[in-house]
Amino acid sequence: MGIVADVAVALVAALHLYFLVLEMFLWDKPTGMRIFRLTPETAATSKTLAANQGLYNGFLAAGLAWGIIQGTAGDPVKIFFLGCVIVAGLFGGLTVSRRVLLVQALPAAVALALVILL
């Protein structure tokens, strides 16, 4: 049953790798500007901040992958990093857009529940 939890954790990690690509490499490209609803001017002035944010998303993905690689012994690592994702998602939901709650916090909360329960 732990494989179901690990698949959920892997999906959260994959989401954060996707966020890394969007924020570090596509922020000021048409795809990034459309997804984040940015004007070219806003994208240009915030590009460095977005890249920094993308790097942090990469660290979250790496931490989740580290937990998965360890199997059940990595459950504390998974719990820690999923907790970080949930907090980031809650903060983003309060300060940026409620959409962040659905895209970031909810998948992490589901994965966390599965890690704890399975």
C-alpha cells in the first residue's frame, strides 16, 4: 500500500519540477506569461525573483525524491517536505491566488494523508 503513497508523493515532486521549469526558464516566455497572467513588463522586472522561487521548488522536489528513494524509512523526510509544500501552498493561497491552494496545497495534503495512513 505504501506504493500508492509514494506515487502521490512523486506526483507532488513532479509538480514542483514543473513549477521550477515555469519559474526559472519560462517566466518571461509566452507560456509562463499566460500561466501566471503576466504582462511582458511585469515578467521582465520579476524574472530574477521568479527564478529564485523556482529554485526553491526544485529543492522541494529533491527532498520529496530523497524521501521516496528511502522507502518507508524515508517517511519522516516525506512528511517534512510535504508539510513545507502545504505551508507554501497555504501562504500562496492567501497572498497570491486561491488557485495555489488547489494546485499546490491540496495535492500535498492528499499525499501527506496517504503517507501517514498507509
